Amino acid sequence: MVIKSWRAEAKRRWGKKAIRIQEDGQYAFLTWCGALEVTLLPTRDKAEELKKEVNITRCGGDCALNHEIIDLSDSRLSDHEINPPLSYSP
């Protein structure tokens, strides 16, 4: 799959669901706790670092640790995209 803009791909996939899509990069870090937030990062390592940090500090008062990393070059839907967690509130 050839992607011209990772940010455009993120907006296509989550633009109607996410309250925020920030930064830019191939790897999307998603927090499904409460409202969906998406942070784009240039490498999987950076995304893993952010996930580790957020898992420790929590993403908010209603954090349920429903965090995942998506490679935007992969067009398959994640489990959370197919069946959003109970803590997700659109």
C-alpha cells in the first residue's frame, strides 16, 4: 500500500471517532480509554516508548489501559477497531 500522507490516512481511519489526531508518522498510538486519541510517530520504537510511558502514567482518570499501536501501512483493522473496548465512548 502506498500512502502519500500518514496523517491523511489516520484522518480517513479515525477522523470521525477521534477527538484528536496529532503529530505525523507511520505508527499510530491509540488510546481507547474514554474518547479516542491518536498520536502518530515515525518509528515503531518511538510508538513503543510512548505506549510504555502512558501505560505507567495513565492517559487520564478513566484509563483502562486500552492502548494499541497500529502500523498505518497495514490496511487490516485491529481488534479494537472491529470491537471497540467497553471503556471507549464515542
